[in-house]
Amino acid sequence: MTALTTPAPPREDASLRPVPWQRMGWVTWRQHRVTLAGVAALLGALAVLLWIVGLHVHQAYSAAAACRPTSSAICDDMFGNFSVMDGFLANGFLLQALPALIGVFVGAPLLAREMETGTFRYAWTQGIGRLRWALAKLVLLAISVTVASGLFSLVTTWYYQPYFAASNPVPQPPLAPTLFDLRGVAFPAWTLAAFAIGALAGMLIRRVVPAIAATLAVYTGLVFAAGGFLRAHYLTPVLTSSLNVPGTAWIASQWWTVTRSGQFAWAGRPPMSVLGNITCPNSGPPNGKPTMVSIEQCVVQHGYTQWTSYQPTTRFWPFQWIEGGWLLVLSVLLIAVTVWLVRRRAA
Amino acid sequence: MNVIEASGLSKRYGSTWALRECTLAIPAGHVAALVGPNGAGKTTLLNLAVGLVAPSAGGVTVLGGRVAGSPAALDGIGFVAQDTPLYKNLSVADMLHLTRNLNRRFDQAAAEARLAELDIPLKRKAGRLSGGQQAQVALTLALARRPRLLVLDEPVAMLDPVARHDFMAMVLTAAAADGVSVVLSSHVLTELERVADYLILMSRGRVQVAGEVDDLLACHRMLTGPAAEADRYTERPVVQASRAAAQAHLLVRATADDPVPAGWEVHQVGLEELVLAYLRQPGAGALPGPARSRSSQPSEVTG
């Protein structure tokens, strides 16, 4: 009986242990520390600005809220002062640009610059392999910008509190587009999405400047699509025939029906053709002017019903989590596609 | 072991075939030169071998059967791409650190010693080095990974003669001292004879000639004889015929043992002469045959 031939010793690469992931930490930091420092400086400076202005806003608001008797001319003046005191920050336009900036300056150049300068031919032929290289870089940077913007979101959330406070006589609807995505979990989620859009655009376009333009276009489109169309449908709107819809509710639509038949009458405010045909008693307070509500009450008295579908303020956090959730899923998908493209790229 | 082995390897960009049905085996232990005109497919072949590009058809393995581009394959390959890309904003020391972090092995001491020898300051940004220095740094990084195969894509095309000489000296030292196999592409024919001992000649996306330089030289002869009789020469396959006045020069595939027809003189050919003859005759067939050569035997030349 002959002994079996012993199998050849395993080749060197059979037991080859891959380059450890941790090494990519240094690599990512060394190559992107200037960009990350820029992001930190920008967010840090704005956070300080928000903090300083915010202290004044909060003070003015507390003073106005503590003012007695409420609704007196003096107190209304104080609220008036409060609501105009920070001008450019109140509408949030400036801060809306932050996720886009991060997408443009961190996301878009990440792979586009490697392709543009040819350094991908160095990076992708090292022993670590391009899969680990791409995955580690994308994930580390994604986490970095998300955490940074998450911290920043704490400041904005605090800053805008008085605008939504219950005792504010003209509170903002918390779900309305301009400020909703600057607070809570939506802001870091939008930042992550902007980064992921930038990274994928860079990988697809392979040139820094066009990738930046594409990132801006796609991100802006997505923001408008989300604010204008998607967000209103996160949860089924509440439907009411009451005229007392809370002022902070985010109204989706309003229409009227004929009370008796339930037939659709018109959408929005009562048209002149209707108002011209009905006479409304002066139903306002004695010696006061009739208000819009009283006109609507008058229309109701003439056999019409107003229907309002709206998103109540209490849905702020559910909506935040829904928006944060789908943006997170979208971002993970975009990053996965980017990694897949790096792996598959044939050029 | 073959350092690069391709079978039916093809790569198409749009409707253009950059590489077509390439079957090739480059044995270990050589400095192999990949020669051919621009657009012959040299860079494509090398990019396929290091996994930067995926083949449209066929396959390529490196270092004895490792899938091109896999971490196991990349682990053993030092690749210096065309124009030697480095991160311009990183210092030379950072490039060393970066490469050390991206690989399992890195000989920091050897790399630093080599750069000191070359008078390249470690603190200088890579973007501020001369073209020759950048190429030297890229080569130093590749060699510090202790590769078994060094792949160089047009490494000296942009260099001045001195830098070119220094660069190739470093490559040859690595090949001789550390036993690194080298595959380099070039369209610079001078110095080829001094540098390469294995030749792969490509044109129009196909491999035209492949074999050890000594074997190729041994089986080619230059015949000089009367132009009038040139067309009647049929004893051995003619690669290229050129006529000058009354004389004809025929590059034929023949060894020293083959008989020389009466009235003809026979000369040995130089490598540059041989390469030029094949480059001028892209149709002149060469090897390898349908069977892949797995040994370091010279591939059979077929007319």
C-alpha cells in the first residue's frame, strides 16, 4: 500500500490575511483632514453665531412670554421685536445650503479627484484592494459628516425652539418645509444624503467640477421634491370639517362641499360668486370688524361645509423619523452603488 | 510559474477592440518588455493584469494563477502606472506612510535609504518633485512593498536620458538582487537590448511576437543578396523584405543551422532591428500557438 501523496503545502496566499481595516482610518484622516477641518470650522463658526444670536432670541422670547397682560399692545410689541430680530437666520435659507456644501466639497471630489488625477491607479493597485479602500473611505467620511451635522442640528433645534413654542402668538408650523429639515434628525440625514449623492456623482462623472454641479442639481431637486410632494404624504392627513384648525397645523388642502348632498362645491377659499350671493350678518365681536373666520362661518350657515386635511403638529417627530429613515436608506443605497461601481469599474 | 497568463483575453471600448484574443504567458524571472506602437494595447494588457480593468472576454491570472485584481494578486504586484500618479499634496514621507498602511508588507528602511541615495527630501510635497523624482518615488514605493512582480507602464516615457538611465538601473538592480520579475511596457526601443531578456511585441490589440530575447535572436537571420532573387527565396518564412538598389535584405526566421542559398550573405540580427521589422509588418505572424505555453520554453514561431 502506497502512502498518499501529501498535498502540496498551501500557497502563501491561501492563508493571506487581508490588510486590516483600521489602517484605512489613518489613510482617510491623512487624505481628508483638510476637508474635514473645513467642515468642522464652517459648522463650528455657524454654531457659535447661532448660539450668540440664539441667546438674544431666547431672552427676547422669554421676556415676551412672561409679559402680562397677554395680548396687550406692549406684549404684542415684544413678540413683534422677537420675531424680526434675527432676520436672515429666521427663514433658514442660509442653513439649507449646509448639507449641499458638504455634499459638494466632501462627497463629490472624493472619487472624482482620484479619477481626474489618475491617482486611482495607485490607490486601487495596493494590497488592501479597492473594495476595502472604497468601503472604508466612504463609510468613515459618511459617519464623520453625519455626526458633525447631527451635533450642529442640536444647536439649530435649540435655536428655533421659540419660533414653534406654544405661547408664541404667531407660531410657525413645525412641519412646514423651510425649517423642518434643519432640525432634529432630518438635518444630519440630509447631510448624509448630500454626501452620498456627491460620492456617486463623482464616481459616475469622474470630473470634479461637473460632479459638483450634478450634486447641487440632484440635491436641490430632492429637497424640493421632499418638501413639496413627499413630506405631505408620510402619514395620512387628518380630515376635519371644523373651522378651528390649529394655526400650527400644516394644511395639505381645503375644500368645500354642499352640506346637504355632500357634493363637492369648490376648493380653497369661497369664490366671489358665492360670497356675492349670500349676506352675512356682522357676526364679529360687538363693534368689531368681521374676520375671515366669521366669513367662513357665514358660508357654513348658508349650507356649505369646509373640509381641511392637515398634518397636526404632534406628528413632528414621527415625520422626522420617517424622513430620517428614508434618507438613511437612500444614502446607504447610493453608497453601496458607489462601492459597487468602484469594484466593477471598467475603463 | 507564469507571472502573467492570459487566455483569449479581450477588451473592447465601445466598438473598438483595445485587446483581442490575447493568449500569452510570461514566465517568472524575466525582465519582460512589452513593445508596440501607441494604441497597440500595451496599457490595456497591463491594466487588465493589475485588475484596474475588467476583461470583455477571456481571462488573465498573475503570479501563478491568482485572479488579476484580487487582493492576493495585488499583494504580490508592485504597479507603477503611466505618468506615475502620486498624491500631489502629500509629502514623500506621507506617501511612504500611506503605502505602508495600504499593504501587508512595507520595507520602510529600504525605501528611506533609497530616497536618501536619490537625494529626494522626505518632507517635499510629491507635487513639487521633478518628473524623474516622481517616477523614482513611485518605483521606490512599489519596490518597498517587496513584490514578486513589478509592472511598469511606460515608466520612462516622460523622463530625460539621465533620469531614464537611473530609473532602469534601479529596476534592473531589483530584478537581479531580489529576483523580482518585471513586466514593463515601452515604445522606446533604445536600451531595450540592455534591459529586457523577454520580449512581447504587440500591434493592433494582438500579440505579434513573444519569447525570450536570446531565442528570438537565435531563430532570426538577416539575408543580404541580389534584389532580383529576393522573390525566389522560399526556404524559410520571410518576416520582412526591403530592397535598396540592387540589394535586398530579408529578415527570415532561420537558425544558424539553416542552409544559406548561394549568392546570399547571412548576418545575425539585433533586437532593435528585429522589433522594427515586425513593427513594420503587423501582419507578420508570430506566436504563440493555440496551446498556452506553461513553461519558459520559447514559444513556437508560426508563419
